[in-house]
Amino acid sequence: MLVLGIESSCDETGAAVVRSDGTVLSDVVQSQVDLHARYGGVVPELASRDHARNIDPVVREALARANVGLDDLDGIAVTNRPGLVGALLVGVQFAKGIAWSRGLPLVGVDHLVGHLLAVFLRRPADEDAPRPEFPFVALLASGGHTSIYQVDGPTADACRELGGTRDDAAGEAFDKVAKLLGLGYPGGPVIDRLAAIGDASRFPQKAPMASVRSLEFSFSGIKSRMARHVADHGRPKDEAEIAALCASFQRAVTDVLAKKLVQAAEMNGVSRVVLGGGVAANRELRERVKTLANARGIDSFVPPLASCTDNAAMIAYAGAARLGRGDRDGWDLTATSQTSL
Ligand code: KG4
Ligand code: ZN
């Protein structure tokens, strides 16, 4: 089965053609980062307008790169939740238009399910990498969500939340701390880069809720402590100090994320852990999860960077799973800010 996936939930317009076995034939992501950068975060109205401008060329490009026409497709999958409703609607309406005009089946996909299944995508660079079997326990850490799920199968009804953040998402904390340090938006990649050259022991940070045996997270406290540091000492100017602050923040956050993911798997008697979401692109988190899981005899599966951050290939794959079991959505498919998980 060949599925066209469409993604427009936040600040990337994406389209991808994916086979139901996960093979990615094309994956086009048009980022709006430059558009929102000067506001320090995503401006919903600007996002919707930019999706409306870009969706047609992005979909055309995805079909061209995959060397397929609309008539070669077996279905259309589109992110319809959660996200900015105005942004989601652009993708949903576009997907309905194509599906209706070509008589193709249409399914809405929960963006979070896309992230949880992104580990199954097969890109040229990781075609032969092992894939997990079900069940697995996954950490989904992005700009809007940070939760641990048990995943028993490839659809939303087989994903169960085991614990999540009480306040900020991990990616949101990265973005806020970067803003505080004058590093721009999005914060994750910059902090990741600077942390690699920083001395994490210079301003040690306690990992938030690390000692609590629940699977909940909290990232607002560490963000406030970083803000207090900047208020007390002024915004650091010298690069070594900025890098040290980034390193200690990242150490604390990745430490608790990795520990609780492995702890969740052990508590639930599951022997596989998976990473997903934009924060899963973080080098330290990837390393920590691999090391910690390995030490506990748990298999870890960490997708390549392109599968971690927002993309339409993961939506196409999750859509293929729904289409494969006969699911269909009607022309009344709506966009909503709430996840189905
Ligand atoms: O999954 P994603 O692309 O979009 C959402 O669904 O939110 O995640 C975006 C988030 C942003 O907060 C960004 O700062 C963070 O992922 N991020 C990272 C890294 N790359 C992206 N956080 C930490 N380290 C990174 N290397
Ligand atoms: Zn996402």
C-alpha cells in the first residue's frame, strides 16, 4: 500500500509518500522556523497563512520525489490532532480535496501516534537497522508534549499513557531556557550544540523529580532556577559560561527523561524502549537512553534525526496502519487541539 501523508499541526508543512512497510519514498518538510524566530515562538495566525501558501508545492514535491502520481496512491493520511486548529485545518481540507477528487480513502492521524511509530520508518540511511516488536515503552518528548506510553500496536487505541509532565513539555523548557540565554528559537538544537562544549559540573542542576518513583515529570522548576541565575548574575556574555549553563540544564533534563523511560519499561515488564519527538534528536538523551537501557538488559531503538522532528512520513505510516485494518474517515473529519491518547 502506498500512502500520501500530510502534516501541518505546528510550524512545519510536510508531505511524504510512504509504503505500508515503512519505506519512505519521499519526505518533504518546509520549515517555518525563520518566520517565527523573531517572535521567540510560533505565531498561530502566521503559521496557518504559511501552511496555506506552502501546502500545494510541498505535496507536489513529495509526489515528484517519490516519482508517483495521485492515481498510484492507495490512500491519504492527514494529521488532524493535536495542534493549532487553524494550522491543522489547512492540511485536513487539502487532504479532503485530494481524496474526494480521486476517490481515495482518507484517514485522520493523531500527531502523537505518528511520533510513537516513527521508529518504523525505513530511510535509505537506516534501512537495515532493527525495528522493535510490540509491546514497547516509548518516551515522546516534543515542544508540546512529554509523556511515556506503552505501545501495544500501531494504532491510537493500542497506546496507553503511563505518565507525563505536570507542567512544561521538555522541548518547551529547552526553548524557554534558550530564549533566556539569548540563543534564539528553537532552543533544543542550539543548547544541544553548546552543551557538547560546556562544563556540566560548573553550575550543577538537580534533575527534576528524579528521586520520585512516579513516571511524572516537571520542567518548570529547572526553568525558573535558570531564570533566577540570569536575574542574579545578568545574562552571561562569555561563551564558556553560556555553554556550561546549557550543559548543566541538558544533563539534568536528559538524565530524568532517560531514567524514567527505562524505569517505566521495568515497572511494566517490557523489554524494549523507543524514543520519539523533537527532543529525541538530542545527542545526550540518545546516548543516555542507549547506555542506561543496555545496562539493564533492555533493547533501545532510537530513530534517525529526520524521523524524530516533525515530518509527514510518520503520519503516512500511522495512516497506513489505520487504512490497513479498514478504517476510513468521512468528509466530516475535523481538526482539534486535543490528542486522542
Ligand atoms: O516534535 P517536534 O519537531 O514538534 C512538536 O511536535 O512539538 O519538536 C520540537 C521541539 C522543540 O521544542 C525543539 O526545541 C526540540 O523539539 N528539539 C530539541 C532538539 N531538536 C529539537 N530539543 C533538544 N535537543 C535537540 N537536539
Ligand atoms: Zn511533533
